[in-house]
Amino acid sequence: MIEVENLTKKYGSARGIDDVTFTVEKGEVLGFLGPNGAGKTTTMRILTCFIPATSGKARVAGYDVFEDALDVRKRIGYLPESVPLYTDMLVPVYLEFVAGLKGVDRRDIKNRVAKIMDDCGLNAVSKKYIGELSKGYRQRTGLAQALINDPEVLILDEPTIGLDPKQIIDIRGLIKNLGGRRTVILSTHILPEVSMTCQRVIIINEGRLVAVDTPQNLTYQLQRSQQILIRVKGPEKEIISELSKINGVSRITAKENGVNGINAYLVELKKDMDVGNDIPPVIVRKNWSLYEMRPVGMSLEDIFIKLVTEERIH
Amino acid sequence: MRNFFLIFLKEFRTYFNSSIAFVVITIFLVLSGYFFYNIFATFSTLSFQAMTNPLVAQQFKELSITEMVVRPFFGNLSVFMLIMLPMLTMRIFSEEKKSGTIELLLTYPVRDSEVILGKFAGCLGIFTVMLILTLPCFALVLVFGEPEMGVIVSGYFGLFLMGTAFISLGVFASSLTENQIVAAVVSFGFLLIFFMMGFSAGFASERIGNILKHLSFMPHLSNFAKGVIDTEDVVYYLLFIFFCIFLNMRSLESKRWRG
């Protein structure tokens, strides 16, 4: 649905994005991850035909963003980061205006606006000027204008920034529901958002593509060894020496001393070894108490930091 | 065509929603009403004196309401337009650039020409309302005197062309910057230069003086105010308008290829 090939954008001598290549399949929700100034917005602006690329090609729904800009723009819904809306228009009037510009059939406009206001939860503000809206409602209005023509491709630049937790959940739900029917590109620097809403992640740093994969794969690939955290009540030294004997455990370290003598230990395993069944019997046999045992996955935060700081490519 | 109409309607409404239209139109009408009063009062005093004192009457070959009220009033209106229209046009692109709404507008399936002409027509709509609301002044002239209708019609036609030219330059200036003050100053400055260019014709050589006179707004308006619709004047304004719109198209387009 979206093909980006060797896309480069230079601002004077400064680099916006550098040789970025990726594709997005129809119906996919793609997360675009990167620190501030990494080139997320630049990429999105090129895809929405707002600015041209210095070199490289980008195609949306089969149309080149430079050659057939009007055809591309007909098929996308775009929500820029700052959610720029006309503050002196009423919410429904604004949506009708956008619907008209986006080529919604004249007779359908009223219905379409009513439906989208319903979907985005905007009915409460149907008599308000956009300038009077709270951040959350502005965001929803922004999302509504992007969705009004039922676009094939949705490009959202940090859609949940500045919202309260309830609103974030609402918006994420809305986006998640869009996947499948539509292709969505979503930029963010909030990592849990990506693992929650996206099927695939692109990590970009300083204009370069650092990684492209599913959130799960990224987590898996980057872990050199698996780790298990256990909390056990018992003598520390003995616990470490006993557990180290288990086949598959490469190292065990005391993490922290908890209350009532319950201490936490980090058990590092050899690659592709599962010792989940072997640890509890040892503890029970020794008459210690097992309070907690859980695998420690690498969070997207860890991956992100790792990739962005090390620039390792997987 | 539909996009043009939608943008036109939106801009026209925005002027009223944001009260710009009310303020600009009101001040314009107050100014023009005040100046009209002065011109009209002077004329009626003169006529009164001429009626009672033959010495005064001798100074005037004829006391024509067309020459002494209608024509100078058109001149006054053109000056108010010069001051007011840059205030009207300054926001038209600058505001969108500043607030970022231009990013959404230009990513909708809309042609640049539709955006420019729609916005241009929105300003033109407000200006037309302004002009129409000055009609009562001329209605008064009609009640108390017998002005030549042809002059009024051609004068309005000239004013309309002139105002359209002012707006085209103002809209172009606005497309160059995200700062409304800069847009207003640029358009006001350039309009004033074009307005007064003819003044220096007297100091220049004949050829250059002629060029300056032909480039200036004022001489082209005075023909209309005399009741003469000369194709030269019409073509002058039309060319000015087309040139500004052309530059506007290029300035909007430049965003697409500028690095």
C-alpha cells in the first residue's frame, strides 16, 4: 500500500531523513518510532505530499507522491502533530468543509459528518467553536477530519500526545479498530503505545532507519539471553549456589534485599533453555519460600535505547 | 470548481466569525461617511452662496454635483481602500502558515489554484459588501441633486477593479510570510508606491514619466471617475490582477520544490 524507496530529504545542508526504505502492507498498522527530531514528521510530510523529497521514491496506493499528488491526497487522511484546525469554525461546520474538500458526495456530507462525530465522540461539542475545545476534543476533531472521507491510508503524527490517560485509551482503541480496514502509519515516541496498537515497528534515529520488525520479534532478537526474576525467602549464599547447579542457568545474581528476608534474584538462562520447571522443586526441597517468579522481557524502551544508542541493525 | 466555492464560502464566513469583517467594514463606512458629509456640505454651502451672491457664482462656470461631489468622493474611497484592504488580506495565508492549518489544507485533494482563487474571492466578497454599503451616500446625492448616472456606474466599476487589484497584491504578500504584520506592511507599502508612482512623473524625462504614469493606479482610476471606461484602464487593472495571482501561484508552488 505504501512503498518508500531510498527516500532522502535535506534541509539545506542539514539532514532530514537519509536513505529510508520500507513498505507497508494493506491493512497494517505501522508504528513509527524515534526520538524527537529523528525524521518521523519529515517522512510523513513527504508521504502526504506536503513537502517534496530531495531524492528517492514514495508511492501511496500505487500513486507517486510527487507525480500524482492529487490522487495520493484523495486516498489519505492526515493528522499533523500540532493538530492545526480552524479555531473560528464550529466543529460540524468544519467537518462539513473538510468533507467537501475531500470529495465526499454532496448529499452524503451531512450523514457522513453525523456518523464521524458519533464515532469520535464529538456529539458533546457539536455547538462549540474549535477554539473553545479542550486538547482531547481537538485531537478527536483532528482525527475526525482525517477519517471523514473514509481514506485507505491514515497517517497520524503523534496522535495521543498531550492527552489524559482516559483519552489516550479511547484514541488507541479508535486506532486499533481502524486497522484491518485501513492502512495506518502512526508516529510516536511513547513505546507502550506501539506494542499496544501496531503490528510492525520502524525505528528511526537521526534520519536513518535503525530497525523494522514486529514488536515481539524486536524484543526476541535483541535479547542475548533470557532472564527470570525470582523472589525467595531464604539464605542468600545457599540459594545462589543451589540454583546455579541447575542445567541451563548461566548466572544468578542477587538483585535487591526485600523486607522479611525475601530477596530478589535475577536468573540468566542460556539461550533457548527453559528452566521454569526446574527452579521451584529446588526451592521447595530446601524449604525456602518462593514468592514470585516471572520472565523478564526486554521492554520496547530497552530496545529503543539500545538501538538508538548503539545503532545496531537487525 | 466545487473546492473553489467551498474555500470561498469558508473564507467569507471566517471574516464574519472572527469579527474582522465587522470592524473593517464599519471603520471604512465611518470614514467614507464622514468624508462624504464634508464634501457634500461644502458643495451645498457653495451652491447656497452662489445662489445669493453673484460674485461667487462667477467663479464657477457651473456648479456640477457630479464634478464636485461624486468624483472627489470616488477619490476618497480609493484612499480608504488603500488603507483598509491590506488589513483584510493580511491574514489570508499568513494566519494559516502560522497556525499550521496550511499543512492540512494543502494535503487535501485541492489544487493550488483553487486555494488561491477561493481565498481571493473570499476577500473580494467582503470588499464587495463594503462597496455596496457605500451606495446610500450616492442615494443621498440622487435625492438632493441630479448627478450623471453613467459616472456613478463607471466610477464603481473602476473602484471595483482597483480594489480587486489591491486584494490580489495583498493576498500575494500574505502568501510570502507567516507574519501578518509583515504581510500588511508589504502590501500597504507596495500599493502606496503604485498609487503615487505618477507623482514623480513631472521630474522624470518624458518617456520615463509616461511609464510611471501608466504604471500608477491613480490616473487609471480618474478616467473611470470621469465616466470614461477606457479599455486601457481595464486592461491595466486586469493585468495587474493576473500578474499578482500568477506570482501567488508560484509562491505557493515554490514550497513543493524548494529544499
